[in-house]
Amino acid sequence: MAIDELDGYIRRFNIVAQKSRQYLNQQLKDLNLTASTYFFVLKVGEHGTLSQEELFDVLYLNPSNVTRRLKRLIDLGYIVKAKSPADGRSRVIKLTALGQRQYDQLVQRLPQINQALVQSFDQQQVAMLQNFLGSVDRDLNQLLSIKEDEPND
């Protein structure tokens, strides 16, 4: 087996993901957002407020990555941590006025960015891609749950 065949799918997924992140970084540069931070603004804007734990679940990132990226967005003035109205002992994450403006621009821009990624596809191919990606996502979820259930050596 040729060396390129050993990790063919993994390599292709990684390359496409890296190029997608590079393109997204280019398209969001003027908003001071990146492929690793835009999703925070998008999800907090979508939900209004989130606890940090809820953000972990929504983003599929480990706590240290979330904390680091949140700090960047707080430093940019896009997000604040505030006392939870439901429980004064806990804190929630919400957008600032500036963060809301960035969110509004992001919501307007993302459809064009997404469309650019599949511009060479017809509608049937886009539908097939969505189905393929959905299947890969489900398969990975299943593989990860199997992995989590296996005993640690």
C-alpha cells in the first residue's frame, strides 16, 4: 500500500478543513474574527446568553480552548461575562453592543462564504455533499462514543 493511501481520507479532510479555515480567516479579518472565534460570536448571538459549560457543549471544544478564545473576544470587547440572572453565583456569557454589531455582520456574510465553498457544485451535488458530511459526522459521533466506552489502558 502506498504511503498516500494509508491516511487518504484523514489527510483529505484535514487539508480541506485547513483551507476552509484559511478562507474563513480571510473573509472575517475585517471583523477581527477568525475561524476559531467566529463560532463563539455566532452561538452566543444566537442564544443571547450561555453559561461557559453550555458553550463547551455547543462548540465541541475542551475548556482550555474555550477559555483562551473567550479571553480574546473579551479583550476585543465583543463578549462579556456577567452574573446569571437565574443564579447570581454563576456567570453567563453574552455579546456586548459591539459584539452584537459583529454578529449582525457575520450573519449577513456567512451565507456568501458558505456558497463560495460549493460554487462549482450544482444543487444535486450540494445536497449529496450535505448528506455525505452528515453521514461522516454521525459515523464519527458513533466512533467517539465507542472510543469513550472502551476501558483505558
